Amino acid sequence: HPVPPTAQDMHVSAPAAAEWDGTAVPEEYDFSIAWISDTQYYAEQWMDNFASLTDYILAQRENLGIEYVIHTGDIVDEFNEEYEFQNASKELKKFEDAGLPYGVLGGNHDVAHGNERYGLYWKYFGADRYEGFPWYGGSYENNLGHYDLVSVDGQELLFIYMSWDIYTDEVEWINSVLEQYPERTAIICIHGGINASAVPSYQSELLMEQVAKTHENVLAILNGHFHGSSLNFVGVDDDGDGTDDRVVYQICTDYQSAPEGGDGYFKMIYFDLTNKKIYMNSYSPVQKDFNYAV
């Protein structure tokens, strides 16, 4: 492979239909990431769909070049229903058993919104579960936040996670991690960010202004929470000359409003290092269908 792209020159591609219309899998790319979110209804009652999703990711791991899995929160629906945590834990453990790196964070349903009820989240998804894995870089408040280090095809990636409610302390920790790894392309994973109409929230604006704009290696901020999917292209002027030097991508993904907890849909992100492009689409192994539409 050629020299891998940096955060500044990697960009999300919107290729012409003749190249790729978003259906099926792009013909040429180097590796991919699977992104699941808001599995709360699966953990509550639609476990078959949860199993179909995790089984598909593992079955297609080699074929699709899946190197990492992201979960952006609301793992369960009720913070105080232990059976839901047990259900979700069982499904996510499949990735651990297969040696497929993945990360989680606590959504508002996992931690009782702003009430800071972390007991079951810490019991099932605390730092002690992950500290033995080679990709796990470090923890904030017992895995309310953490970061993962993934290297693939010469691309050095940094995934930073933070659970529901992000304020000054959380921002400072995220920035401290970014400052440790300035050479890695960083993807920040949160629960509540832009909504399904791409309107920023307080948290996404905070992270854009105080994190992404001050660290040139931040490529994207990913979030779930809002039912649907959207994408913002945010230009950043790093040198103050009045022109944008790079783009940060804010992306929302949450399919839980589909039947039976989400119909098994999740997002695939394909990295084409050679052409400095990233492709994205959704797929459901339950419906055997690409590109979820309301």
C-alpha cells in the first residue's frame, strides 16, 4: 500500500453511481469497520435479531475485511434490568472470543440519563472486562470512557469513547488522549451528537469546538441516540488563513425505530487507503437488505 492518508486528507466519498451506488460492497477498499448502536430493544426482547447481527459480522469478518466494531451506546433499554445486560453481554462476548477488537460506551438508557446510575454498566462493561485485551488503551471512570488502539494496513487508528453526559472533565480527558497519540487518525464515539436531521446538540458542538478543532488528527465524531442517520461535513481552518484545511465528519446512526428493535441493520464503513476515500452504507442480515430507509 502507499503511504496511508492522514486525518487531513482522508475524506468521505460520495462516488458517482457508475462507481458505487451504495448497494452491496465497494469493489476496492483495504479494510472495514462495523458500527452498531442502540441495541436496547434487542437486549430487551428481540435477541434473535441481536444474534443475527453479531453472527453476521463474525461470519463475514474475513470476507469483508472487518477489523473493528464500534458500539455507540444504549446497549440496553433499562439501566436497572439485569437480564438485558446479560443478554447484551452474551452477544458482545462473541467478538471477544473471536479476537475481534470492539468498544462500547454507556448511552442514556444504560446509565439512567443524567442520574449517574452506573451499577449494572460497570458490572457488565467496566474496565476490568477489557483491560486484558491488547487493543484496549486506557479507561476513564471505569470504562465510562476509554480508548482503543488499532493498527491495520499501515493505518494507525485511535478510537475514543465517552458515555452519556460530556462536560469539562470528559473533554479534558479526551484531549489528553489525543495529545498522547497525535500521529494516529482519531475517531471519537459518543452517544448523543447530531440528530437524524444533522442538527448539532450541545455535546456535539462542545466536542467540535473544544476537541476536534484543536486536534488535527480528529477525523470524525460518531453518535447514535437519534432515530435515523445523518452526516455533517464541518470545515476546519487550522492555520487561520480563512480557508478550510480539513473536514471533520459528524455522523449519526441509529436504526432502532425499524421493526423488532432495528431489523438487524448496522452501518459498514469501508476504508480505501489507496484512493483516500471512505465508503459507508447500512446492511441488515435479517432483511438481507442494504441501505435502510424509513
